[in-house]
Amino acid sequence: MSNTFKSSLANLNTRLTLKLFGIGVLILIMLIPSLFVYNIIFERTNYQHSVIQEIYNGWGNEQTITGPFMVIPYQEGNNAQDSKDPQISYQILLPQQLETSSQLHPKILYRGIYKGVVYKSENQLKGKFDLSALPSRNYLFNKTQLCMGISDVRGIECEPQMIWNGQQLTFEPGTHVSLHYNGVHSSLPLTKESQIIPFTIDLTLKGGGTFQVIPLAKKNTFKVSSEWPDPSFIGGYLPNYRHITDQGFEAEWTIPHHARSYPQTFSVKEFSNSGIPQNILQSAHGVKLLSLNTNYGSVEKSLKYFILIVIATFTVYFLFEVLLKVPFHAFQYMLIGASLLTFYLLLLSLSEYMSFTFSYIASAIAVIMQIIFYTRSRITQKSGLIALAAVLSACYGFLFITLRMVDYALLVGAFGFFIALGIIMYVTRNLRWYEGK
């Protein structure tokens, strides 16, 4: 072997090594603009959330119903005559039994290209209080109030109606002055002789997104139904029964007081100086009416595979250089990488106006055609162009399948990478890198 040939072979190996190193650097550089695309997705997602929140603010926000519960004043000390000006404290009594039935009527409101799911709920709360559960104190029963917490009182469409022990009563705005709850209250005609007292409350409430209740009673039953076909059950408890169809859903919770972390009755001082408020909030449960537009999340997931598509595409072009002896400049690699990144911008913008599937197909076809037409100026063989189109189509097709198979995404991704690596190893199996063949 002549010295001239050995020198040429060494130069070839050096060029290939430098080329591989340069391609690796270019791949890392392509990660920088991908971060800007991530930022655009993040901004659009936040803007969507702010627009939906504006819709909720005009209609009614996420709703949580707390109660009803009784607030009974009492005089401090064992004897009402111990002081000329006795100090007044308050005892809170939760229901013995509470059955809540809610029918949610969903509605989609639009603002620009965005939409938010709102609802009007028709609620009936039936139950009873047992005054025998109260500890022995000097109660002022004639000043008792029944309070019901409502997280966003702007959603009250009409005056709540209540039947208390056979007598119709009205509600006034706000809960008790000693509590920091939004809601309504009613003065109750209680006497010392009262023991078991039934009640029924009818409440029409508007809200957006989620609807929850808090299980304050010893025995709680919550039934909810709606025409919305895509619910998500949330909160501290999952329903005991659920039935979901394309025409809507039904769900039911049954929760005993043993499943909560607060007592049946307690004073306002105990309420303020303990973890009871936090425990009450954590026991909320209900349903969320999922929005139809989740395309931003799908675009963000697809962008995570950007680096793999770049590696696969740049590998094809490197094989063109080795097998077809067609060199590509670093600038050309950068243009091809920019085209691959443009796919995500097209997908993001189109998915705001049409379905994700159609947006994905249109964006993939546009990018593949752009890269093929650009490569035609360098690759004249049809087999090379067909191979490039096949690789790009396989990459985007595989990515689409992975996005749709959420539960099996890792498994599909691992096997896909294994198969792709095997194909590259098969294509390059006969290359003799150190012999220039």
C-alpha cells in the first residue's frame, strides 16, 4: 500500500470523524431554538387559561358548596348570671344526614378562538340536624343561624328556597360574622325543645369548570348527573358509582363521617385554632367538566421527541454523504433542522383552529415536501429521495402513534428506537470506515 493512498485514507477518516463531530454539535445547537418553541407553547397555554378564567369571572367561577351547618351562640360560663356582660361564643353543628342531588346543564362560551365550559346546576339538599349532639352549654337558641358556604356567590341565579321543619324560610347574603366563608345564611326559629329537625334547600347555581361539595354530615350522599360526555372526578373521594356515555354521565358518592378528619360539632374557637378548616377543604369532592381543547398539551408532548427526529434525519443525510458521495454543508444541515422545527410551529398554530389530527397531518406533509424539494437539488437519484421521504414519514407517523397511545407511550417509544437503530446498523453493516469503502 503506497504512502499516497495511506495519506488519502487517513484524510478521509479524519474528514468523516470531523463531520460526525460537527453533526453532533449541530444537533445540540438545534436544541436552543426548540426552547423558544417551548416558550411559545407555554405562553399560549397561559393565555388560554387567562381567557377561560375571564369567561368564568363573567358567568360564575368554580363552585364548591359547603354545608349547610348551624351556628348557635352561647354564653361563656356555667351560669348565665355569672357576669353582667357575659361573653358570647358560638358552637357549630353539622348535619346528621345530608343528601345532595345535582343536575349540571353544560354550556360552551367562546371568546375569540378559545372556549370555556360553564354550567348551570340545579341542586337539592335534603337532610336533618340532631340537636342532641350539642355539648351542654347556655345556648341562645333564638339567635341561631343556618349557614351555607358557596365559593362564588355571583353564580347564584335566583334566591335559594328552604323548607325548615315544615316552615318556609328565606336566606340573606353572607355567612356568619365569625366565619370567613362566602355564602348565605338564614335565621332559625329554634327552641330548647327542638331535637331532630328536617330541612330541604333548593339552589340554582352557575359555575365554570368544576363543581364540588363538602361532606359535612354524619352520613353523606352526593348524586350528580349531566349531559356532558367527558367528566373527570376530582377531590378527596372518588365516586362509589359512575356511568359515562356519549349522552352524559351519572355518579354517586356515599361518605360516612368516619372518612373525614373533623368532629360533628365544635366551637368557633376550636375551628380557628386547629386544622379543621384545612381538613374541611381537603374533603371536597366532585366533578370537572373537561375542556375540549387539549391540543397545547399534545404539541408540547410531541416537541419532546424533536431531538430524535433531528438525529434520524441528520443520519440519513450523513449516509447520503458516505454512500452517494454527495457532500452537504453545515448551513444546509441547519436549514433542514429549521424546517423540522417549523413543523411544531405549524402544528401549534393550526391546532388552534382545527382538530389535532388534521393539523398534525397537514404540518407533517408540508415539512416533508419542503425538505424533499430542497434535497432534490443535491440528490438526483429517486431511490435516495424515496428513502428520505420514507424515513421522515415513518418518524412523524411513529410520533403520532406514540402521542395517541398515552398508556403505552414508553413501550412504543423504546421499541421504535430499537427498530430504528437496527435499520441503521443494517444499512451501514458493510461500510469499511478505515478502508474508505
